[in-house]
Amino acid sequence: MTAVEHMKWWGWGVEGVGFHHEDKPAFAPFVLNAVGLDLSTATRAEQPVFDELNLAPSAARAEFTAALAGIVGEDHVSTDDMDRVVHTYGKSLRDLVRIRSNLIARAVDVVVYPADEAEVQKVVDAAVAEDAVLIPFGGGSNIAGSLEPHADETRTVVSLDMGRMNRVLDIDVESGLARIGAGALGPHLEEQLAAEGWTIGHFPDSFTHSTIGGWAATRSSGMQSDKYGDIAQIVRGLRVVRPSHDDRDGVLVIPAIPSASTGPSVREMIVGSEGRLGVITEVTAQVHRVAEVREIQAYFFPNWSAGLAAMQAISESDASPIITRVSDSRETGFSMATSKERHGIDALLAERVLPTLMRRKGWNLEDICLSFIGFEGGADHVKRQKKLVGAIVKAHGGMGVGTGPGVLYDQKKFDTPYLRDFLLDMGAAGDVSETAAPWSKLAGLYDGVVTAANRAYDEIGAKGWIMCHLSHSYHSGACLYFTFAFVFGDDPIGEYDVVKSAIQQAFVDNGGTISHHHGVGLEHSPWIEQDISAEGVAVMRGLFQAVDPGANFNPGKVVPVDRVRVDG
Amino acid sequence: MTAVEHMKWWGWGVEGVGFHHEDKPAFAPFVLNAVGLDLSTATRAEQPVFDELNLAPSAARAEFTAALAGIVGEDHVSTDDMDRVVHTYGKSLRDLVRIRSNLIARAVDVVVYPADEAEVQKVVDAAVAEDAVLIPFGGGSNIAGSLEPHADETRTVVSLDMGRMNRVLDIDVESGLARIGAGALGPHLEEQLAAEGWTIGHFPDSFTHSTIGGWAATRSSGMQSDKYGDIAQIVRGLRVVRPSHDDRDGVLVIPAIPSASTGPSVREMIVGSEGRLGVITEVTAQVHRVAEVREIQAYFFPNWSAGLAAMQAISESDASPIITRVSDSRETGFSMATSKERHGIDALLAERVLPTLMRRKGWNLEDICLSFIGFEGGADHVKRQKKLVGAIVKAHGGMGVGTGPGVLYDQKKFDTPYLRDFLLDMGAAGDVSETAAPWSKLAGLYDGVVTAANRAYDEIGAKGWIMCHLSHSYHSGACLYFTFAFVFGDDPIGEYDVVKSAIQQAFVDNGGTISHHHGVGLEHSPWIEQDISAEGVAVMRGLFQAVDPGANFNPGKVVPVDRVRVDG
């Protein structure tokens, strides 16, 4: 069988790794307070049993599967149930609940693992000839419903797993440009780059289990995008396979040009297209020399508005940090509660000295906000950046606490998804929703979202929790990243929908976008019209229908389009 | 009549302003050497006479013109010949030659000046109902053939002049976002912003005679885009009028979000669309506080490759200048030749001390390259930036010569187009072509373009000139901006085509794009398929056909599309 590794079929990450709180004494009390869940008495759910899943047999015709095997080899086509299940969902809360609840409305029929672009072209052509549906698959980390087939899809559904096309093919060292196979996972591509002294600088929460093709297809952002840019900036060149023609293949090639005025940007159409315009096989990405110095400094602010104002001031200043992040007071409390038990001088400083200092400043410890700001570059540059930022922090009433917490943040940054699985085991639903808005709207947006979430919790009769951090800064605004959780009752998905919908609606009602970096998929598509206007959706729909008249390419994602032909 | 001012119908800029060289003693010898034109004996062409133009009468039906007058008012619709001629061409060399040669194959039929978006909507609907062609018009400075009607267009052609929609409507001072009417000319919008302490930071060569709507529609870049970004980054929000529907208007609204993952970017489809997707009526642009300090420092490098290498090193460094520019030796010679006569200490320094210093360094004065690097920010920041850049310049064998030349550059930066008209008067054709490419390809691209141009000059039997500067730096590459000139013979446009085509083909043959910031229009569309691949063009064409099935919106620009319906 094919050597592509996947996450657990029923949850995040790899088998044998999970969240535990035995070494985090403040965690259980925190959870009890936040959502009313007593971890000491709650029963942990059993791991679901694969053999108990109700899975319809693959609808793929034997001739079609054989044709695919003729293209990629017998070992790289699978109608195996595990393969089909792994490729049917991403890892949204909705996905996790469904897989744990034995709810698979429509599994993919066949999984194909092409070795190269020529094979992708043949698979695409075979799928279109079969009038099948093609859904490209990277790491399977999507949380916007971009991967699942439509529940009522009657055609054969092919999941095109890009996992074998995972190599850094070439680095143009003069230009800082690397050609990378679309199926390269974050750690794998970063290792290959690091071996030559380079980094891509793209570190989304999903980094360990997501691919560069997936990042491009969903408009991902990383933790250091303040410096390195969102994936739309990092992706300079693209190769995308579309159906071939009588006289030529269907490979769309966008060369890696730093900037061009060649009409509407086809590059920016492919980025974010979630498989609807074709299969991304290769990305030429901007890469950077690994910086001489890298530091993440932690700061505290007396309250959220001071933290927001400081981030805004930094964005207007001469400083150029790589990360600007500030948590609201609830998330600050959460961070403290997930810290390991401190001992000796650490405990003394964190639990005695620091709080005393803050009280003396007149701070209310319930309101304090933890901030991380990252710096990279030459030693002089980093020193100067810290000085510029330090002055702004001080002017906004904040204080620096050094690099200690930042080191922890750096180590733990990819672990949060495991926590969600743990909570789900214990009976609580947790998920995330992010937005971006102009600076002038952030405070009102934040309040509106918290109010909407709390109203939704009332509606479903749950004690709920919502917390937030500002995760990326831009000249004209920032991303707010919300995490929410509640103990679910009889109808986890129905209850989740109430909360999630309230938050999404609060985004658009308060001047934010429906998604800053998680994509649209099925999860956010009900709000796309409120986001980019009915006419914006009409233009996007026109594009999809024109270039995919048979609706073979991941139909119905981003904008809800049924199977229509352009002349229909 | 409507109060919108336009450039000269037969050339660049305003009446009464032109290039002269009486105070530039080195200019005439330079021109003689460069293209073999003796300015002391050449006869200056007469200004063309408007009344001698052969202009077909307007094809607009009286009822249609009356309907338009019913929308915008009698004073704001014109079928006047001068209005029609002014709106038929941009200001490319091809345009100037044609207008001077009485070659107007197809003039626009009627010019409309709407006052607001509601009027634009009604004009758009009336035009589509009439099956007319709509061509939006900003400042008329386009040099890519984006404004002219197709020579064989049989339908009524409407030029939609946005000049009355020219106000800065609102500044969100917290977010640094300004809503600006699409018809606002550079100086007019910058004045309105400056009154409140802001700048848009966008200064293309055409600045004085181009509009923000035009910048957006053609993917413009400005001189300071290293800091402020190209227009695609500056444009955050957009309002675009498209045909209305039974149940709603046709206004496409992209809100000013700093970054979003909402599918293929409709914002990036509108940017660069050259009128093909609708009429841009309003832009929400990133604006910045006017910097405390602004300095343009001049440097000399011993040769072109040292200059290029230094710009590349700056782009990789911790420095972040606002402008990086280096001229090749020929353009450096040109700059010296267009300087005014120097006196006293200036003359001594420039003509004696500096050359002596350079010779002592072992430089060949024929090879030296002039560079401008700009800095903005707080005084400390600028000081540090200069230090960082100074060290890089030195490491590449260059030397700084202070701010004197930069002040001159700043003053003269918008004057170059007048020179082209002067040369045309004297019998020489001059024009510009720009590209962008990865750093690794720039040296080869430069050589390839110069070789191709010289081969083209041989082909047409002219003594020709080509010079270049690097005008914008990015992480992974840069823009090279070429200026070329030759004395034309009997067939100026035919000869120009040979040279221009050779240059464009050399761009794509050597890994560059066909246009970095001038757009595509008709001029560059023959190369669009070589630039973004046949499949890229198929996607773009699909978009145009889907959203403009009647081909009413500036048809045939960017990609050559005939009047086809999507079901055709």
C-alpha cells in the first residue's frame, strides 16, 4: 500500500498523542468554572470502533477503479474502508462529532495517490470522462467542510491524495524561491528547506498535519505572517491541473513573478479555490534565509483595550515584528491554567512577585491580557525592534516579562487541537472561528461576538465559554481568533450550529469577514453573500461555472452551486 | 459643460507645458550620439490641427443619447468631437502617432460624466439595454491600449468618464483607510489626504494625470511601492457597478478587510480588470500618516551588476527602504545629460571631484550606474536604515553622494512623458516597457532585452537607443523598466511594432512578465498566453464570458475575446 501517513480517523493528530492535564493543576478548576464540566467525575468517552461504522459500499465502477490503477498503479488506488473514511472529513468539530457518532452521509468512493503531475493529468481526465467528482486532499486538517462530498452526490467521488508529491524540488537561492510539491506537509517541507538554510516562515496551527497545497487552496495564514505574509503572498508560482484539451494538456502555469499587471490575477483565483478550479500540483513559494536571531517576548497589558491599542500602534510604527499577538483576559486565564505546575523560583515569580507588581500598578488581575510579540533578524535589528515595541507597550500601560512564556508558547503552539479531542471525550464541544476587520471595528466586533455567543449559550441552555486573541496585524486592521466551548446535550451538532452561526453572523454584523484563514468550504458558505455581496458571489459563481461546466471539481464548496451547466 | 479637465488631445499633459533643453547643454549632444538625431538641424513638427481630423460622426442613436441625458443631465453627456477624440485613445506612443497622423479608426460615440454611483448604475443598465459598449475612462494616461474601441466595433461605444466622482469621501483615522471616488486624480486625492495629514503613498509616473480607479483597473505601481505596496495591496475595498437584476442592483461590494480567506479573491479579479468586469466607482485605500522624515539618497555603483547585486542584498536585509532604484550606465548617462547647467561649486563637484574620485577607485566612467534609495519614518529609523543600506552599498563597491540628486529626481519625476512628445515633434519615437522577474533571471533578462532591441533596430535600419532602471524591489525579484527610442522613417507604427514586439518577446523568453504595472490592454495581449499559459487565459476568458455574456464591458482587452456568448 501507499506510504502516505494520515491522522487518526476519528480525531486530530497521530495515534498515541493526546492532551492530558495531570501535570496542570489549574486546568480542572478552570474547566469547571468555564463550562461547568467537572473533569474529576466526568466519564471519558470510549474511542469509537472502526468496524462499527456504517459505511455504504464504494460506488466506483470496477472499470473506473481499474482505469485509475492503470494510471497510478494498483498500490496507489484504494477503495479500502479506512482509506475512504480518512478522506471523507476534515477535522472540524462537526467532522469529529459525526465520525464519533457514526454519521457518514456520503463517503468518498475511491482514493488515488498520484506520483506526479502527469499522473494527476490522467486522473483528472479519467474522472471528468467518468463524470466523477474530484476532491483534492492534502493533510486532511481542514475545519471548514472543504473535503466532504455533498450528502446527496450521486456520482462517483474521488479523493485525490497529494501525499506522494511531497518534495522540495528546487531552490532558486538567488531569488529565495522554492518549488515544492503540493502534498508536502509542513514539517517535511520545512526540514528539506532547513537543510539548506531556508525557511518558508508559514506556521499555521495545523502546521504538523497540513500541506502547502492545502495552505494555498484555503488561503491559510501562519503565526509569523506579520513578517512572511499570508500564503497568498508566499505563493508566487503555481501549477494546476485542469482537464486536458484535444490539442494540449490542461496544466495551468503561473510563473513565479514578484508582481505583475497582467489582468485579473489568476494566481489569486487559484489561491483560495478549494479544489474548484483544478488540482494544485506544485507551488513556487517565497522562502527566506533562517534568521540569525529569533525571540518571542511576552508582555502583559492591564486590559484588552490597552492590548488592542498597543497592537494598532505597533502596526503604525517603524517597528516590524514577525508576530503580534494579544489574548483577552479569558484566554490569558486559560493560558495560565494550561501551564505546568511551577516550582521554586519560577513559582515564586509567576505566582507571587508578578501579581504583586501588577496589583501595585493598580491592575485588576481579572482583566490582564497576555501578549506575545516576536522578532527576527540580525542581533542589532532585533535589539532595536524590541526597543521600539517596548516603548509602545509602556506607553499603553503594559509591561514586558521576558522570553520565558514565549519559549513555552513556541513549544506548545501546535498542541491546541489535541485539547479539543480531549474535551470532546469528556463531553464538551470546543471549536474556533476567526475574522479580520479594520482597527476601528475591532473593539465593537469583539463585544458583539461575545454577546452573540453568550446569547446562543442561553438559547441552548448551556454554560459556555468564549475567549479570543488578536493573532495577525496588518496596516489597516487585524485578525481576531475566537475559541469557544460548551458542554453539549443530546444534539451536539444542532447546539454547535446555534453557537457557531451566532458567531459567524456577529462577524458580518460588526464589519468583520467570515474567515480570515480557515477558508469557506461548506461551513462558512451560508455567509459568503453577506461577506462579498450578492454580486461578488455572482462573479465567483460565474467563474466556477465557466471553467468547470460539469461541476466535477469539488462542487458546492465556497459558494453553494448545484450541478448546473453554464447554459442551464 | 462638464468641468472635468483633460490632457491635450494630441499629447501628454496640459497645454503650455512641454520639455525644453535650452538650459541642458549636454542634452543635444547626447541625443545625437544616442539615436543620431541632430536637434540643431531637425525640423520641429507642427502641432496637429484639430479641425483637420477625419472623424466619423457619432453612431449613438439620438434616443440613446437622450436617455443618457435623462440620467446624468444634458450638461454631462457629450457627442462633441473634441470630447470624443480625447476619450478615444490613451497616451501610448502608438496613440500619439495615430492622433498626430489623423488615424482614428473608431472613435467613441458618446461621453458620459456621471455624478454618483446611482447614475453609473443607470448608465450601465441603459448601455446594456442598448447593447452598447462601455469603456470606463479615468485620466486617459493608459499606454497599453486599454481605452480605445475595437476598430471594427459596430455597436455604440460609450466612454464613461469618472472625472466628477473625484472626492475623498471619508477617512477612517483609526484604521488608515480612505474611501475615494474612482475618478480622483493623483494630485487631487493626495491634496485632500494631505490636508488631514495622510498620504496614499502611490506615485506612478502618470500620477498627475491618472486616477485611483485607473490605478486599480490596470494594477498600477508607484515609485514608493517598496514601502506602500503596489495598488493591489493599497486597494482594500471596492465598489463596482455591474448590470442590475430584476430583484437587486448590480453593485459589487468588497469590504475593506485587511486579509480574508473567502475563496478566490474577487478583489484581485477586479484589480487589473481594465473595465471588463464592470465600472469601479469607489476604492477604499490604505493610507498612511505622512512620515516625519523623508530622504532620497543617491549612490553610484561601478557597474550594472554591482548595482543589481546591491538591490538584491537590500531586499534580503533587515533594511526596508521606500524606493530602490538603480539605472544602467546608459540611463545614468541620460540622467546626466538632462541635468541643468551646473555652476560654481556644484559644477566643480559633479564634473571634476566626483569623476576624479571614481577614476581613483578604478571605475570606468562609461560603466557607472546611478542609484536612488528612499527612506521614510522617524528620524532614528531613517538614520538606521541609511546605515544598513550604506553598508550594503559599500560592500558592493558603491559610494553615496548625498541627497542632492535625489531632490532633483523628486522634482522631475513626473516630467518624463513630456520629453516623449518633444522627441516625437523632432522625429524620434520613444516609449517604455517594463517587466518583473526573479532576481536570478534579471541579469540575463536585461542582456536579452538589449540584444533583442538592437536586433530590431538593425531590422528597421534605425540607430536606436535602449536604457533601463530597476524600479521596484521585492523579496524574490524586481521590476526592470526599459526606455527605448529611435528616429522613425516612413512607417512609425510599423517600425515601433518591430521594436516593441522584440522587447516584449524578450521578456517572456527570459523569464519575465509582459507587464509589471502598465496593464495589458490591446498592446500586450498578444503575449498574455505566453505569460500565464494557455490554461490561465482559458480561465480568465471563462470569467469574462460568464460575467459579461453580451461583451458590453470593454470587450477584447486583456485577452482577445470576440463577441461571444458563453453558450456559443
